[in-house]
Amino acid sequence: MKLGIVGLPNVGKSTLFNALTNAKAESANYPFCTIDPNVGVVTVPDKRLDFLSNMYNPKKYTPAVIEFVDIAGLVKGASKGAGLGNQFLGNIRSTDAIVHVVRCFDDDNIMHVVEDANTAAPVDPAGDIECINIELILSDSDMVSRRIDKAKKNAKGGDKKFLHEAEVLEALLEHLDKGLPARTFDCSDDDKALIAESDLLTLKPVIYAANMDETGVANPDGNEYYKIVCDIAAKEGSKVLPICAKTEQEIAELDKEDQKAFLADLGMEESGLDRLIRCSYELLGLVSFLTGGPDEVRAWTIVKGTKAPKAAGKIHTDIERGFIRAEVIAYSDLERIGSMSAARDQGLIRSEGKEYIMQDGDIVLFRFNV
């Protein structure tokens, strides 16, 4: 999974990236301090995998990972090359989802930039979101327009497929021209698949990271800026994560035991990283199944609703091709019983066939023959 961190300059993107990846990306109070996209890979915390590791003491421990890309600050006019423009739109295109950092605090010492990199602007979450969305929408509009022209050329012979494609894309273009993202365009599943072929920026699911100060994040519902972000997200089916990037960076610099104590002092059960990972999995409809043994314990990320053979293919295509059955136990059952042998004795390990839909936390052994 690859998540792109975007937003206007000086909203806390690189600070959040540092906290998430502990990669120490350059962070400074001036626009465009991030010139090349910083990339960091973090492991997904999973107590279920830790349980298997304690059980098997394996040679190799392989958790799921998420790749974060810190993309330089966009400004108004980016789709036309303003600021550091189009190259960063390309970086967004390669991601699975967007983490849109939105400033939700006032601080006269940190310049808030929208259009002119030399001029401070008032903090305005709705305006900031609109500014970024419009740049992405303008880029999408150009792509959709080109595709409409191509479809119309192909439809000159009366081909109904291309006539329909042009009709759908023209409706989408009208939607984009209203300043609305492609992900809110209402159409059939077949037409959604047709639109998805264009890999549009505004089709990507979004998590709005509402970056607050320590006072705001302690009581998000009392932050008026946060309420504005929540209202916008609700209308477009996006998610909102209240976070204090500065605090998260302080947490990231501590060792694990000190992190626990610090979080307890703040009255927090989990870090922003853990919450963002969980939010990302929910947004993208992802779950994990686990495999374990003396050689390796490993988490495998799949789309919710994946059937057993397809899940087996994540491990190796031969396993999918020669799939016979899956021997499955739910993590909750294994944790309660304590061992595979006891679980087998009590009949908790199930034999599942090709139509079985994998569940989050399934611990599985695939049987196959090629």
C-alpha cells in the first residue's frame, strides 16, 4: 500500500511524515522545502503476528508494510505548472490513497501559504481543501477531455461501446467542471470500471489529516476548523483523522516503553501512526491473513472479500494454480486455546474450499498440488 501525503506548504506534511516514518525528512518554515518526494516504509503493528512469533520463534518475521510518500506542497495553479506543479501531480498518481494534511490551528509564527509563497494567508480549512482539490480536478479534466476526443473518434463508425464511453465521460467532465471530485460521481459499477481506466487523481480515496495543536487534538470536537473538515469529508465519503503532527514527531523519537508512558500521560491509547494505518485499511477495504511456522511468520494484505485461492496467489502463483484447500483457524480461537495442537484436538481448524472468503485475522495453511 502506498499513501501520498499532500497539502499546501507549511501545513505539517513533512512533520507528519517524519513522525510516521522517523525518516527525518527536511522540515522548515518555508515553502517547497520538500523538493524531491521523500519515501518511507513503515511496518504495520500487529499483535496477532507477535503472538505467532512467540509461538513459533521463527527464523524470519515479516509484517505488512505501508509506503508513505511525502509530496512537496502544492499551491494554487499547480495544474498549470505553478510552484513545483505537474511533477508532483505525477507523484500523487502513483499512490493508492491520499493523506491530505489540513491545517486546523492558528500560529502567527508559521506562515500559511495558498497562492503567493511570499504572502501569509488566514487559516481556512475549507479554502485549503478546495485549493488542492481544484488543482487535482483541473488535471483530471484535461485527461478526461482527451479521452472523450479519442472515444468520439473511435465511435465514428457507430460503435455503441465508444458512443457510451463518450457519453459517460462527458457527464463526468460536467461533474468535474462543477468543482466536484470524480470519486463523488454517481454512476453504475460498469461505468465506474470504465472511468477507473483513466487513473484519475480525484478518484483516489482520501483521508483528511486534521493537523491541530496539542490543545485542539485533546478535544477535536471543540475545534471549529476540525468541524469544517468533517463536514466536507462526510459529503464526499472521505475519512478524517484528528492529529497533532508535532506531538506525533515527539512520540516517534522515543523508545517503545517511553512511547507507552507518553501516550498514557496524554490520555491516548494509540499513536497517530496506528490510527492512520487502521484508517487506511478501512478506507481501502483491506484485511490481513497470517501464515506461521518455524521458518517464518508473515502478514499478507488482501482486499476484503478475496476468496481463498486468490489469497493463496499472494504467496505464490503456483499455490493459487494448484489450490486444493485452506486449513484455517481464526486468530481469536488460537489466542484463546494457546496452541495449534490443542486447536486441532478441539476441531477449531477448518478445511475451506475455493469459495471461502478470507477473513481478517485468519491464520491459514494452504494445501496445493502442481
